[in-house]
Amino acid sequence: MSRLYSLAYLTVPGVTPPEQVRIAHEAGYDAASFRLIQMGVAGEPDIDPCAPEVVRATKAELAATGLQCYDIELARILRQAPASDYERAFATGAELGAKQVISSAWTDVRNDKGFIVDRFSEICDLAAQYGLTVNLEYPAFSRLCCIDDALEILRLANRPNQGLLIDTLYHYFTGGTMADLARVPRKWINFLHVCDTDHVAYNKDEMIHIARDARLYPGDGVISFKLIASMIPDAAISLELPNAELMAKYGRTEHARRCLEGAKRFFDPDARDTRAGHAA
């Protein structure tokens, strides 16, 4: 059985949800992963993604293409952001058909584990009202900067609708191993963020640069995707692969298609080439 493949917002940053659906459909994806909780960073579209007119347009595109909304982002764990700040996005995500939410911790002190557990639990409890599972990610430059940090929070929170989001880039940057992945309860792995890199970044600035602007297509770097695919055989794949140079070279749709083709080589090797007839 083929996996589900979703196009993450950061792969084609700056597009609206309806535009993202069209790109995902043209590139051969099954789903789209929307940024419904804006972060106030440069390049985000100047719209309210949860506005009724945007939701109507997004639902129309999903219906017309047959795609689904797989997950939404980003319910950050911040001291200044109560869980209730995310309810509107959760309600919108549920209306669009999403089942998954991404969360990550961005607090600024090391002795705040109790706060992170409590806030993550609150986010999970709120998301549960909308049928959503909250997947905790561990970006290498965030407060939870390795798989063990994230697993500890999940074990302490112990919510029925919680999961662990493994991003292949961050797992590689933090020295994560296949043995680490084997320790994760399978019920917690709903989907993966997939991209490649050709080297380890050891300082925060370089990590941020690669993560936000220089990820590589699967197979163009050094990450062992065959091992990951064999160890996690049924999780959905979300292609999160921002790379300004590649997108400028190929355009949004072709860049998204190349992301998908690279992933399918490892995670769904029997799938039909999504770029049939394309010349490299």
C-alpha cells in the first residue's frame, strides 16, 4: 500500500492555502499541510488563512482536486501564547479535514520542563475537541533539541492524542540514530518531515540557514532514507524542503515535484515516477 504524501507549506513558502493545494495537485501529491497559525515572519502571505473566504476557497480547491488537508502548523509552546490562542486554527483545520497538528517548544530557559509539559497537555486537550492529534517536533535549535528531550515530554504529558514528529534533517543534525527511532512507540509516529542535507551543521546560525533555506532533495545528501523507510514502514510523508535556490531554478511546482520524486525513491520505490517524461 502506498504511503500518503503531503506538501508542507515551507516547501513553497509565501503561497495561500488554495494556491498550495493547486501546486500539490499539479506536482502529484495526495495532500497539503497548511500553515494556519501564522508566525509573523517575512514572506508569509498577507491574508488571514482562517478567514471564511479563504476557507471556502481552500475547501473548493480540495474538492476539485481530490486532495486532503493532512496537518496544520504551528502550535508553538511559548510562555506568551496560551493554548486558547490556537483554537481558531484548530477549528479551521478540522473544517478542512486535518487530523494532525505540529507543535514545538520555544521557551528560553532550561528549567522549564514542567511548563512545557503543562502547556503541551493543554494544547493536546484543546486539539482533542476538534479530533486532532498534536505531534511534538524537536528542531535542533529549539528548546527540545533532540529526540530524548521530546520523548520525555510525551511520556510525562501522556495524552491520548499526542505524537512525535521526526524531521529527518533535525534528527541527523542532533546525532539521532536508527536505534533511537526504534525506541519510539509506533502509535506516536503519524508522519515524517522529509528532506536531505550534505553535512552536519554544528552551530545554530548554520542550522537555521539550512533548515529554512537550503534543504536538499532526498537522495542528494547523506541521510539514510532506506533505513528510515524500513524502520517506519507506514507513516505518512510530509515534504518540508525549503530551498530558495532550487525553487528559483525550477519554479514552485517543479520544485515540489522533485521533492516528491526524491522521497518516493526511498519510501515508495514501486510508485510511478511523478515526473514521467521530465528531463533532468
